[in-house]
Amino acid sequence: MAEERGEALSVAAPSMSHMSATPSAHTGTPVAASEANDSIRRFVRARHGLAWTAQDMADYAALLEIWTLAVRAEVTEVVEAA
């Protein structure tokens, strides 16, 4: 991991506490796909080498759903702009 090698991430990605854990009840505040992707990476890295709990899997699924919604929104914006 970058932190173990003494390299800090340039920008901290949001944690689950900053993102809706239930994407279907999304707050309406759009999340950038890159931000959602960073959250997924941090989540997975934090659990490297550990057995995932049922809660970990549920949280990961929620992050994936948030990322999917963000990507779809960005694709829609590109298509509408074309």
C-alpha cells in the first residue's frame, strides 16, 4: 500500500460515512465516478488480507451501486451533450 511505503495519497477519498449506504435512497447530491472509485479502492485496501464479514460485503455492494449510478449519470451527460 502507498501509506505503508510512506507515500500519502494526494487527496483523501470519501469514506462510507460520506456516501449513502443505501444508494436507492440517494440524497440527490451527485457523486463523481472517480470519487466513488477512490472510495472502493480505499475500502478494499483497508481489508487487504482479511476475511470479509457480511457487513463488509454489504458495504462493498453499496459502494459498487453508488459507483454504477455515478458512471451512468456521467455517460448520460456525455450522450446528452453530443
